[in-house]
Amino acid sequence: MSGPGGGGSDSGVRVGLKLSRGAPIESFREVWRIADEAGFDHCWAFDHLATTGSDGRQPVLFEGWTLLAAMAEATSRVRIGLLVTGMIYRHPALLAKQAVTVDHLAGGRLEFGIGAGWAALEHEMFGIGSPDHLVGRFSEGLQLIKLLWTQDRSNLDGHYYRLSDAVANPKPVQKPHPPIWIGASGPLMLRVVARHADVWNWAGEGLDDAVAAGHELTAACQQLGRDPRTIRWSVQLSFDGTDPGGTVEEVRRWHAAGFNELVVSCAGPDPVRAAEVAAEKILPPLRELG
């Protein structure tokens, strides 16, 4: 790996498939089936309530954790998750319980993707939570979740959340808990990644900016006394089914920079066809990277 300390202690490449929005439920089922049968390592949806773009479009969106519970039952091998769920949408105690439920439904295949919940438009539309102190709320909420996953009884007297002799059973199938993927780009969130994440999912745009953020993450890990190689790096790349060769070359550039969790996000008018082409023409050459 040539990235700045990233990629994780295990340098093997894992490849995922994602369908997030703008498709009927039948398309989700088909993409999940393709991911499971073709041998992708992980399969993803996402967690938003309304459009997050600036173009005013209103895509079809389903609720993320409901999709994930269905995905757990519809698949048998592939690991599953949301890239990423928004902390602000739910009390973290509820989110911890949802995650444990899905981990049990999936037989220990959950990858826990989590972020602060940045979409200002959703805060304005629904009045959910507060857009203030997002990083502080996120960090403390993640601390609360990890307590409930690992402790018999949990106590927390925080700025935003409290636990009082809280009981949360059952615990996750995976011990001590499912792998934590944190979506982040800014310096404050990168420090949270350094403290809590197993995988860093790049939440910005462009390889150059991602590499610069990776340097910041490496420095944050060193300040905490954590080996930066223990955090794997993830990127999502959009694919509409039309240029698999170009997508493979783009993925190779990201891999050369230290990213080894590589997610192909199905896009375009026919995401199921994009998933089929990804399974046939993108997954095999990416296996050679590992």
C-alpha cells in the first residue's frame, strides 16, 4: 500500500455492492441476490429521509434499518450494512438495539456504518434533532452505543445523553461488537474516527482530498497512541453499468492510495443491470488486487 499509513493491518481487498435510492423494492432484492451469489464481500443501503441533493429531485427512499433487516433474511453469506446511518435520526439507545437485532438476524454479518447525520435539508424539513454540535452528539452517542453493546449495566452522564444502570440484552453476535465504519471528511470527525472506527469511509469528493484527509487521520491516530494501520480505508464509487473498464481503473487508483474497502454503488436508470455488470466485469479484476 502506498497510502499514508492507511489500509489497515490486513491489506487484503474487500469489494462491496450498494444500492441506496431511486429504485423500487424489487430492485433492492435483486441487487442483494447478486451481491450474495456473485461473491461480493459486503452489500449496502443508506440512511436518509429525503433528497440530499441541491437539484431539487425527490428520489424514492426507503428507511435504512428496515431494508437492512430484510437484507439479513434475503442473504446468507454477504456481510451487510448502511453507508451510513445517521446518528441524529434516532436515539442512540434505539440505534444500538436495532443494530443488535440485525446482527442476530444476519447471524453475525452486520457492518455498522455510522455518521453524524449532516443533511441540513432534512433537519429543516422534519425538525429531527438539532443541527448544532453534530460532532459532539455523534461522539457521545457512539460511546453510549458501545457501552450498551459490551456492558452488563451501563451508566453515562454526558452533555447530550444519559444512561442510568441501563440494561441492553442480547449483546451482538460479534464480539466485542460489529465492525464500526465511520463516514467522515472533516478534521473533527476524523478525530472521532481515530478513536472509535474499524473502517474509515471517505465522505468527501476526489482522491486528492481523500489522501489529504488520510494524512490527517494518521496524525490523529498517532496523537492517540493508536496504530493507524488498524483502521481500514473505504471509498464508494458510482457505476451506471456502461464503462466497467473505466471503473476498474478508477478503483485501482484508490487502492494504490491505500483504500482497501471498495464499494461499487449502483446508479443510472437500471441499477440491477449495473449490479450484474459489476459482478461480471468489475469484481473479478478487483480480486486480483488482494
